[in-house]
Amino acid sequence: MNIEINHYIPIIILAIFAICMIEYALHSSWNLRYFTTGITCFRIKRKFTFSNLEIPVAEFESQFKGRHDFLGIPIIPSILFNKLDSDTYAFREKSWFPSLYLPIMRGLIILSPDKSNIVYKAKLNYIPPILFLVILPAIFGISFPDKESWTLFVPFFLISMGFQSIRYIYISIHCHKIINKFWLGNAQQKNKADAKSSAAY
């Protein structure tokens, strides 16, 4: 079995390298289809009545800078945001390394004025499952799903996923506060404009 696995390792490495390059390109270019399709890891829907809401991505990013430096290196990466279309924002880690966890997911914020809600989603990246469940066991001569692959690599995958899930839930909570703040600010400005218009008459 080990001989067979070793024989295919160069092909596996080339294949994973190609997949990595494709995902990196889609990840970095904020590809709409890439961010909106795939396996959903979690989904949070919040009721919110709004319309014509425009939020600068810098407002989101300012709240999620990399922190907890170790020897001058941020081990929790900053979160970047991008507006994919009029009602959809995507977010992801600025870098995969150095990081306390391996980014398993990418995030999505979907504003739905017609449905009076905001949906926060996390989609599974393609590389981490392949890396943890196929590539690393193959390199170490383990045939997934043998017991060794479960005991050695699956816990790392689950820990990273759990850590990132907690962070993404935290992000969704704070993004909702930002959206609420902007909506209240817009409403106040509209009320002031309406008051001025009424006073002019």
C-alpha cells in the first residue's frame, strides 16, 4: 500500500498545487461565483427592515484588524471585506500564514431588503479538507479513512474549523451592529432633510 501511495504522491502534489492556485486566484480576486457557491458550514439569519443601505468596506475592516502579536507576528489575521454586488459583501482572512488557525471557510453577508432580513454565511474552502483528509495522510503513508488519519489529522481540521466558526460568528454579530449603526444614521439624516424641506414650505 505504501509503495502504491508513494508512486502517486508526485501526481497528487501537482494536482493539489493546481487546485491551490485556482482557489487562490478565485479567493484573491473576490470571484462572485466562488464566494456564493459551495458547501455552507453555517448560516445565521437576522430580521432587519431597511432599504438603500450603502456601507463602505473600510468600515467593516476597521473593526477586524489582526491582533495578539507573537514576536511581532499577528497570529490572528485581519479580515478583508469586498462588495460583490449591490446587496452582497464577502469577507475572508487577509492571509493564511502566519495564523493561529488554518482558514477553513470564507464568509458572506447578504442584505435582503425585500425579505427584511440579513443573512450571514460561511462557505467551506476547497483546499483544507483535501489537505487534512487526503494529502497529509498520503504523504505520511496513511490510507484515509484509516484510524491513523482520523487520530492525527481530523482533530486539527476540526479545531481550525471550530476556532474560525467562533470568530465568524463574532464577526457576524459586530457586522450587524455596524449595519444597524449606518441604518440609524441614514434614517436620522433623512429625517433632518425632511424637516428642512417642511420648514422651507
